[in-house]
Amino acid sequence: MPEIFRIFGMRFFFYSREHEPMHVHVKNADGRAKFDITQEKIVLVKNEGLKIKDIKAAEMVLEENRELAIEKWNEYFGKSLNDEDL
């Protein structure tokens, strides 16, 4: 599982056999969530147990590090199918 970073007790990562659209998984002791990432926005797709404050913190971290997440995805998987939109 390629890890992007860890911050505020949360792990931001993707699985080695991922699929489009570009997204990031977030996990902490309470649960996990999945966020789709585009150049325009971060969208919560699924939440399994993360508290609202952790969801908001994860969104904030992803907003501030969107380009890093996109870069890491593209480094690992190669050119994204959605690159023309990014």
C-alpha cells in the first residue's frame, strides 16, 4: 500500500491495485474513509467510522496537499486516464 503521508493520527494512502477515478483512502483508529481527488475539489465518497471532525481534518489536509496526492498517484500508476482534466 503506497502511503502518501501520516498526519494528525491519520494515514493517507492508496492500494497498489487501484482504479479510476483518482482517490485517496484515509484511516485512523476509529475507521476509514475514501476521497475522490480532482484538480477542482476533494469529494468524500465513503466513510466507515471516522468522526465528523476527522473527516473535516482529512478534507483540509487533502485540499492543502492535493498536488502531492496527484503527483504520488501518477508516480505510482503512471499517467492518469483523467490527466487531460487535471
